[in-house]
Amino acid sequence: MPVVFAEDSVGLVTPQTAHFNEPLALACGRSLAPWQLVYETYGTLNPARSNAILICHALSGHHHAAGFHREDERKPGWWDSCIGPGKPIDTRRFFVVSLNNLGGCNGSTGPASINPASGKAYGADFPVMTVEDWVKSQALLADRLGISQWAAVIGGSLGGMQALQWSISYPERIRHCVAIAAAPRLSAQNIAFNEVARQAILTDPDFFGGHFKEQGVVPKRGLMLARMVGHITYLSDDAMGEKFGRGLKSEKLNYDFHSVEFQVESYLRYQGEEFSGRFDANTYLLMTKALDYFDPAATHNGDLAKTLAVAKAHFCLMSFTTDWRFPPARSREIVDALLRAGKNVSYLEIDAQQGHDAFLLPIPRYLQALDSYLQGIAP
Amino acid sequence: MPVVFAEDSVGLVTPQTAHFNEPLALACGRSLAPWQLVYETYGTLNPARSNAILICHALSGHHHAAGFHREDERKPGWWDSCIGPGKPIDTRRFFVVSLNNLGGCNGSTGPASINPASGKAYGADFPVMTVEDWVKSQALLADRLGISQWAAVIGGSLGGMQALQWSISYPERIRHCVAIAAAPRLSAQNIAFNEVARQAILTDPDFFGGHFKEQGVVPKRGLMLARMVGHITYLSDDAMGEKFGRGLKSEKLNYDFHSVEFQVESYLRYQGEEFSGRFDANTYLLMTKALDYFDPAATHNGDLAKTLAVAKAHFCLMSFTTDWRFPPARSREIVDALLRAGKNVSYLEIDAQQGHDAFLLPIPRYLQALDSYLQGIAP
């Protein structure tokens, strides 16, 4: 009996791969060749090739943003609440492209890929990537797909930074920039949390300087700790309180170090364990570095408005009240710079209890706002 | 040439040790014997024995709160800004007692002490301690010193929790309770950060189930990570921003994982390294557990006012505006419960940029407030 997908689902999707032999020159001074990007598309490119939307993913995201890879897949893509027929990113109107970034661990060229120079996995020898590098690779993918201009580039968190970079790197190729729960650059505290995560991985004896694959091991402890720290920063204090409070796992306290006393401990351990079994440690390092390095204002002595002067896109910024990783104030910095630069910008601060994670969740007011903005875009 | 100490310094101090052979029954159901407490005293006990103040330390603190152990000691005790002749905790008027808690690693019986049952260091076999256990041991120290009632018990953070517990466990033995930057119990987020620190230590291969001493190693990586995470939560985002911003270590970015790019990274690594060389991993686990378990309202179905009904002390609560570990709202919970219980309470929220760390720093308004409250205490 064939599975029937919901009417507003994009249904079954098949990832595709784009290969590139031309070397990609990177910000770090090195270049990458050959390289490939894994991506998915939803909806249909119109004859004018004007209705394409690019989805950029965040730290641990990938190309599988909507629909299902198999009929028996338990969970749909990571942004399925937003992408589909009749959903805010409406696949009846738009042709949606979602890719796995370079350096990732879901099929695009990354640290686990074979380094042609050595015949072994790159491991820690994979070049450090920046947001600019990713946007450059995405532009080459757009060329390959025959898309000279995106109707919109959309992303949350690190994905929002890529959307912003698109408006600076390729002002002619993006009509709308939608940056959700983003920041113009990391704060010292943001960098500090990333540094803890990196040190957890780098000091794991199973990391082997990034060449753990050759040793047949995985730095699970480091990845687990990195994810645990990350998770705390994704949730608001309130959201954690509401979800777990001081709920105990059992009636009685154990008074030892190994037992799980509180539900929040068991949640974090589970999240960390699960992540360490599926994510690449070198990719995690690389993603945190891309976050740290992102600082578009740096090219204009810290003046973001001057950097954004070249932009031609219309901008839509959104933030969430309880997000303490990239709080509303960080989005307002971007909005202020855009206004100073005389750009067209909409900004919405959404009342949500879920913290930074809110950008991934089906919060009605958020979906309505996104829907309303995208309704106003001519495909 | 003899060193001359500042006029408001307690000068040279010598730690003392109190030995106890009587077993101490603990909340976990086990008991400890023999045990000892290392402590220091500053000032002189008056003939009425009524001018004694107890200082309780926080997570990584110890008995050395003021003065110098040697003439060439570089830094004085951890709360030297508050304790001394003419300082807020004025040693011309008060006899100040400061101890290292049980389970500590600065001389009091703890995980690194010899377990008489095995002839080896306790390691992870040292019993888990609670705030109630500490207060009980402190009461036995008070007996030993002939102090039947403290003029005040004072502490910040975990130390403030001990001060609060004193007012509940021994209502007749404490006239004033001064709890600074404290909380009535940890939030889920607080517990989550502690859990990350514990997992960092527990999963360090050099931890050896807590018996690293017998192996001649120290779980330095775990301790380092635990301290790094802790440090982020001690500082406000603003304080970190002001201290480090996005300051780079060198002019050029290195684009690798090992180099220190930003000053905040180097600060955290240094703090972590330094701490891992001097602190005991089992003590760290134990201190975080004592924090997690602290929940005085639990004895009265979550009603803190009911638990505090027995208290006879006057209370002074203080908090700092940018403290996000134990924010002002957590102190206000205690204040509200005290008011509902009809107790005498003063509360001051101090405008300070330093986050949780503020309670250790010589912030003028803070020192003035403490001074003013203690001036009002009859010795």
C-alpha cells in the first residue's frame, strides 16, 4: 500500500549532486578541487527562472530541509514546517534549493571526503571555510542550475549570516534577503562557547589531531560535550525550566556522580550521545570557526552600514524574544545598519519562549510573518 | 627588611585545623569519620563570644579569605576586599572565621584524603556532600571554637546558600544571614551547565572512575573544560564584550583550529589550564552536586516561606543586575518567601556590569552596602 503524504508536504525527494572540477579559491588562501555539493529542490523552476529561493542551513543542518527520502522515513526534513505546497515557502509558487555546505558531513565535500593529494580522508587538513566561501560555492551552484538571480535567500542563525553575505557578495543576484535569528558577528560570549566546544573535541584522545578516521575511532566524548554546551545555548532558561524544571528521574536522590538525577541531565546526555553518533568532529570545528570569523563590517572598519551600502535586496529580519544566543538586539544592529545605509527593511521581533531554537519550530506568528513576507514577493 | 602590610589588611595569617573523631552523619545516608576542617580567623573573639562572623565559600573557594600566608605571597585571600580593619567585614569589631568545606581540596577532609577503610585516597568514594551537611560540620566547628551564636553568617553564590541553610538548620545560632548572588535552588539551565562540567570530567580517560590519584595522573582536560564553561557563566555577556570584544591575538587570522584567534579564547584556555593544575576533579563534581541538590523548599512541598518559617535571623540579600547565573529574580524569590514568612529582610539589587563574578569584586556601591548593613549589627 503506497504511503500518502500530507497535502502540504513536498513528499518524496531525492538528493542530487553537483560536481565541480574548477578549483574554488578560499578566504584562507588555499583552494579546493575537485568539490561537490549535495542539494535538494522542491517545486518547479518557472520559464523565466525567476522564482528560485535558496535555503541556507545553520551549524548542524544539511540539504534535507523538507519532505521525505523514503516512504518509511520517520521525520521529514529539518524545515518541513516552512517548506511545502501552501506553507510559508510555498512550493506551488517557488522553486526551492537547499544544499549541504562545503565542509559538511552530509554528502558535500568535507573533512570526511578523500583528499586527492593524499588518497586519504582530509580530516583536519580540510581547509577552514568562511561564510563568504560558502556563498561563493552557492553562486556556482546557482550558475549550474541556470539561476542568475534568487527571488530570495533565506536562513536562520548561521544560515541568516549566509543570506546577509549574499546581499553583499552578489547584490545583483538576490532580490530578497530573509535573515532569521542572526547576528552581524559573534559576541565574545558566543566565541567563548564555541571555544569550549572546540576544546572538548580537540582534547579528546580519540580526535588524533583530526585524523581519527584512519584510526577507526570517533571522538565521541568531545562531540557529545560540544553538543551539550550547544544545546544549552539553543534553549531559553524559561524553555528549559518549562520543559524540565527540577523534575527528578526517580523518586529518590542517588547521591552519586553517575546516576541521572534530573530530567534535564538525561535530555542533554541523550542529545549529546545521539549527535556524536552522526556528526563529524572536523565539520563541527569548521562550522564554529565560520561563525567566529563572520564579520562583514570588518571590511569597512567596523561600519556595517558601509559594508551593506552595495546591497540591492529588500531585507526581512526576524528575531525571538527569549533567544539569548543571538538576541533581538543583535538583529536590531543589522536593521539599524540597513536603515543607515538607506535600504528597504522589515523587522519583526517574535514573542516566543523557545530561545534560539524557535527559528526551527512551527510557531504560528512566526510562520504567519514569513508567509506574509513571501506572499509579497513576485516569483 | 620586614614587609609592611596595608593598614586595612589583616596581614599574615596562619591556617588552623580542627580534628573530629565523632562520625558525621550525612544526607546521603553515609557517615564520615574521622574528619577535619581547615580554617582561618581574623580579629578577636570578644569576652561575650558574640562578635563572630562565619564566611562560607562558593564552588572553588577555600578558607583563605583574607590576608597573606607568607610575606611574599603575591595575592591576598579571595575576599580581602571585604575583610580587614576598616573594611565592610571589620576585623576591629568582628571575629571572622573562614573555613574550607568538607569535600574540598585545600586541607579539609575530601576526596584526596586517605580513606581509613582502604588506606588509599577516597577519590570517587568520598561521600556526596550537601549544603545541610556543610552547615552541620560548620556548627560543630562553632562548638569547638566556643561560639554558640554567630553575629552573622555571610556568603556569596553557593556560600549564600549555606548562609540561608544556617537560618533554617540552626535558627537560634545565627543573628544575621547575608546571602549575596544566591538562589533558592538551581534552575534547569544551572543544572545543565553543571552536568556539562561533570560529563567533561567523568568522560576524561584520565579520570579513572575517580581514582586517578592511584594512577599518578590528573583529568586535566576535563577540569579545564569544566572551568571554561563555568567561567562563561560567571561573566556577563557585556563584561566579556568589554573585556575582550572581538579583539584578535594577532593582526592576521590563522584559519586553523589550534591557533588562538581571539583574546577571549586565550583567556579561557589560560583560566582552564591554571585551574586544572590546582583543583581536585572529585571536589569539583561534589561541589556541583551540592549546588544541584540544594532545595530547602523541598521539605515543605516547594513552599520556601514555610521552610523559612523557623528562621529567627535578620536577612540581607544582595544581587547584581547582570548576573545571569543567579539573576536578581532568583534573590527576589528568596526575599518574597521571607516576606511571606513575616521575616525581617533587606534587599539590594546592585547595578554592576561584572555578572555573577561581581560578588567577589570591590564594587564601591556593593562594599558600601555591606559595610552599612554590618555597621548596624551589634557585635
